[in-house]
Amino acid sequence: MKKHGVLNSEISKVLADLGHTDLIVIGDAGLPVPKGVMKIDLALKPGTPSFQEVTEVVADDMHIEKIYLATEIKEQNLEQYEFMKTRFTQDIQFLSHEDFKKLTANAKAIIRTGETTPYSNCILQANVFF
């Protein structure tokens, strides 16, 4: 068993396989998963695990160069928006929720949380460690 980092074997494998500019999505319980994209379902009950909890764990084990958020998060979910601004120093790019959902089709995986607040979704773009 791993001592540090992500213990979930599916998430750990996806992170290990990411190349530069690859995308991984952390989504709320309602985010649709496009056909052909791997879904890693962590949802246990409404709110568990939370978007913030999963985002923290993944970000701690991933080199990230860019984050994508739906523009609607700024108005519809200030708590999650503030969390993302505080947690990340990387470039945050905004796009409409519809365009956000379209971009998820390019993801290596979508991690589904139990989060039930609107627009609690992010796309993390992989960087390299060198």
C-alpha cells in the first residue's frame, strides 16, 4: 500500500499516465460524462466526498499548468470560486458551462465527487515536473 499521495488505484494510475497538456476533470455529482471518457466515481452520498477535498488530494499529487472553470462559478458558487482562486496560483481560464462540458470530452478521466453545489467542476491541465 502507498504511504503518500493518492490511495485510489484508478486515480493514481491516471495521474501516473498523464502527459504534458493532458486533462483531468473533477466534477460534481451531476456533471455528465461523455461517451468514451473514463469515469472514476467516488460519490458516496450527497456532499461526500466534497469537490474541495478531492481537488486538494489530486492537486497535491499532480503537476498542473492551467485550470479551467465555468464562468458561471463566479456568480453561482462564490465559495468554490474563492477556494479555487486561493488554492491555485496557476492560470485559471474561464469558459461557458456548455463549452466546459464540451472540453471534458478530451479528458483522460472524470472524477465524480458527491458534491451537490452548482458549477463545482474543474479541469486540470497537466504540466511536466522538469
